[in-house]
Amino acid sequence: MLVKVVTFFLIGMAVMAMFGRLRWPGGARRIGRKDPRPAKPAKCKACGAFIIGDGPCPCQKDK
């Protein structure tokens, strides 16, 4: 009896995990939902290096 309970519990958890991973087409673009993708990192327009932090790019500090 205990083996049946554990088996049903594990099967139920697997089914819930499958439903939780479903990705509906256009689901992120519904009204009231934010885009789940992170923002693209900023790049320097002069040299193309990634800008880390709030300050200017090191190539523009010397000017």
C-alpha cells in the first residue's frame, strides 16, 4: 500500500512538472505580463566593448 502511495505521488509530481514547463506561443506577450528575457547588455558605440556599471566606456574617459 505504501509503495502505491509513493508511486502515485511521484507520478503526480512528474505530471505537474511537465505542465509547469509548458511554453505557450506568445504567452509572454500577453497583457499584464513582463518579458521573461533579460535586457541586452549595453555596448559602447565607439569601440563596441560592453559597458560595465553606470560610467562611460574606458575608451571615452581619455577624451
